[in-house]
Amino acid sequence: MFVNTAVLGAEKGSQLLKDYLAEVVGKFKGDDGLYFESSIELITPRLYKEARVLDPDYFYPYDHQQETENITDRTICKHYFMKSWLGGDKK
């Protein structure tokens, strides 16, 4: 399972995020035909190895692939997945 990069939380000065951002700047050029895969493929292994990954209902209660929603008492925020990378109309 990939970890989305739209909503992340960390302490100020997080070395994990500094290293991740440096790798994104070095590798993700935006011209490889991938729009979000590159960044999540880079951070997911780091997060599972070095951080606490919360269940999706904390930050991603809306499942854009299944078009279902699971808001719980643990939900902190909601990423709406506007799918802007598709270049279509925003709702």
C-alpha cells in the first residue's frame, strides 16, 4: 500500500522529510509520464521503515478509487482528491 504525500505530519526539521525532498528534487522531473507515482514510490518505503503510518481514516477517509468515505472519530482532515493531474474540470 502506498502512502499519499498530500497530507503528512512531522516535527519541524524532520531529517526523514529533508532527505525525501532532496530525493524528489533530484529524481522527479515531471517529464516521465508519472504525476504522483514518483513521489509516493520514493516516500512509502521510508515511512514504513522510519515513521509511524496511521490508518487511512485519519487523513484520507475518502477513497477516490472506490468513491467511498469512512469518516471516524479519528479523522483529522480530509483530502478530496480533485484529480487535477487529469486536466479535467474541478468540481
